[in-house]
Amino acid sequence: MSRRVKRGTYRRSHSCGWSGTFDTAGKADHAKRHHSCARWIAKAESAERGRARSAAVDRTPKPCHHKVANHQHGTYACYTLDACRCPACAHAVRDYEQNRVRQQAYGRWDNLVDADPARNHVRRLMAAGMGLKRVGAAADVSTGVMWKLLYGRPNAAGQRTPSRRITKAVEARLLAVELDLADGAMVPNTDTARRLQALVAIGWSMSKLGLRLGVLPGNFNPVVTGKRPMVTVVTAKAVHDLYLELADQQPPEDNQRDRIAASRARRHAATHGWIPPLRFNGRLVVGSVLPLPELDDDAVVLELDDTFDEAVVQRRLAGDRSGRLMKADRIEIVARARAAGWSLNDITARAGITKPERYLPDDRHQEAS
């Protein structure tokens, strides 16, 4: 039976101040032979300078003076943006840098991505009427980051270059933002006019509709007829709610005055080619170009960019060229006209669609209207 013997410790030192403890004499002698006093002294002096620099740093927590942000201590943002060197912020930066170096060594440091997808999404939202600051607030992204993403910062030559890359977190938050317009933003009047025209077609007079919406007749008529190209979001939402309320409700005809108003409204709508509210498989059709309140189960939303408008299609096939055509409307008109035996020249002359061959199903180079 073998007996375990505890090994002793061997210590070696040198006049320069170096010392070391080892578990064997051979290791101790080897370390002393390969010791360099010059390197040891230089290393000790460097460590002393580092301790002096650290001691000279003001570790008092500094407050955040940014107008919008409120950076918390113990975060990377507080260390870099507020120049806070308190122990909590210093430890946060140390952990961040250690993780960054480690991930780079593993080949997994890909926190930055191309900024074009997020930039294009923001531009689409802004083109639809949503402001830059409103997009940033919805995504919880600072105005400075949004400004650099779209316009960049000026360089020495005075030129601006938009951000080429952004972090994954910022990209995810920006791409998750949906269109949410302010009440005062302007949107196309197309849907609003079509809904009001449909209500007029079933007998609701413009005066009754305007009274329900709180709009004066002089301002209401251009909205119904489509002469006013843009309306505010609050008006569009009010008309949307009114449409859902009255689409299945006939106007009151209890007295002679109401019967005359309803008859005149139907006659006016028929003269201008306005059709009543449409239904698809028994469900009310509601076009939408902006986010609107929650719909009930009896309504179906059709996007104007992807679905044709039945009223516009019927009017164009009947020779009425009033109203603006979307691309989906043109495709449907051309398809129905060809099925009815119209030639391409007939489509141009009767429906007012130039170069209808672009909207044939077998044409791969269709252009947007």
C-alpha cells in the first residue's frame, strides 16, 4: 500500500522585488533563471501608472442632462453618453467589452446590420403621413438616431451621409412600427369620398351626413364629390365610423320632407354613378388606406393597393371616367372588357385606359398607375 507524501513549496525571489512560490524546486529554479529584472520593473511601473490613472478618475455618479433620455447608472449608455465613471458604469463597460472581444474571437459579433431595410420602412411611413418624431417615439428610438438614419451627420466637407449600419435592436423596433397617424395628418380622400357616396346612394342626404359629422355644407360637399384630394385623419376616422353605423340602415322617411330628401339623394347618386355599400359573401366591404378603429365581425377590409373598387370598375365600364383609378382597378377593367369582347382600342376609347396591354395577365412589365 503506497503512502501519499505532501509536496513542499519552494519560493524564489530577486532583488528587483520579484518573488514566486512553486510546488517543486525545478519549477522554482526554472522561473528564476528566465526572470528578467528589466521586464519586471517595467511591468511594475506600468501597473503603478494604471493605478494612478484610476485613482485620478472622478468616480462620483454624474446625472443625465439629456432632454428626452434618462440614462440609468450601471449601463453602457450612461458611461459613453453622460461620461459617468462611477463604479457601476465602469463595470458595465468592462462587461460589455469582455463580451464583445469574446464574441469577435468566436466569430459571432454581428450586432450591426444594414440600415437600408429600416430606412426604407421609415420612409414609407413618412410618405403615408407619419412624422419622423412620431415614428421614433413609437419605436423608442431617439430623434438623433432617426435623423442620422435618414439624413446622416455632416462631415468636414459639409456633406451628409446616412447611417450605413444600425444595431439589430434598433432595426427590430423600427420594422415593428405600424402606420399610426396623428389626428391632424392629411390622407387621401379616396376612401372617405367612396363611403359617403355609398351612403348617399341609399338615401342619406348630404345635409344629414354633414350634420352627423359636424361639418358645414360648404366644407362637406367637396369631400363627398372628391374635389378635395386630402382630408385629415380625424375626419377619415369619423366617416369610417359613420359608414359602419349607417351602411345597413335606411334613412328616416317618416314625413314628406324626409322622403323628398331621401329621393333626391338617391337620384343624385344615380346621376353621378355612385353605388350603395357593397357586400362580399354577405359581409360589408370596407376599403382602408390608414389604420382605423377595430371593425366588427360583419365587416371585411380590402386594401386599395391590392383589391379593385367595384364601384369604380362599374362606372368605367359604363363610360363614366370620373374618379381616380388604382392599378388593381385598371387590371380588373381590362380583364372584364376583354372577356366582353372589347378590343384594346375600345378599352382606351370607352374606359379611358391608355396602353391597356400593360394590364393584361400575360404581361410581366405592368406599370403602376
